[in-house]
Amino acid sequence: MLSFHSSRNIPFTVRLVFEGMGYGAGDGLVHEEAHPLIEFYDARHKDDQRFILGRGRFITRYSAATILDDIRASTSVYGHHLHGDDPYWALSGADMEKVMAWVEEQVQEKARLLNEESALAPSM
């Protein structure tokens, strides 16, 4: 997970959900797609019993590929409103650059680990 403070000084937790991992209420659903999901949480509530402890209040979830593709297709990174009308849940372009750099790093690391595992698997 990535923890950071936005340019508005709001603490956020960002979580990637890879294939086979739990997500949703109480992590009760299992992600079955090859492309990971990216979840955003308001970490001001990370110790609040009403929300997932250590993460905070759930804001939104996206396909990581969708956000990465949008950013790669543009010449600059724009900010992103995570939840329509809540100004505290708006991320600046610099915030999104930080998040997306972390996402790309995590996706590359996951791919590297999967390649290592397949190289170590006995061949038939």
C-alpha cells in the first residue's frame, strides 16, 4: 500500500488489488482479472472501526490499466476528483504522478516475481 499526503495535506492510502486478492466490503470479493484494481482510501479514518482498519474510509476503485492508459495518452498529468463533489478527495496532477509512479513500480515488480516463479517451476 502507498500512504501519502495530497497537495491539500489530506492523508490517503492507495491499494493495488491483484488477481486472487480480496476486495470490496470486508475484502469479501475475489479479483479474478489479470489487470489489477487500484483503490483509494481517506486515511484520516484509518483507525475508525467503521472502516477497514489501517486503510481508512473507502473512496473509489478503478482498473489500474484505465488510469495508466489515460495518463500515458496525455502529454501532462491532470488532477483527478476521486468523488465528484468532495473537494478533499481531489488529487492534483503532482499527486496523480506520485500515485501512478508507484502503481507502475508495483505492477512491474509483480510481473518480475511471476517471471521468477515460472522460471523456477519444474518443466514437464
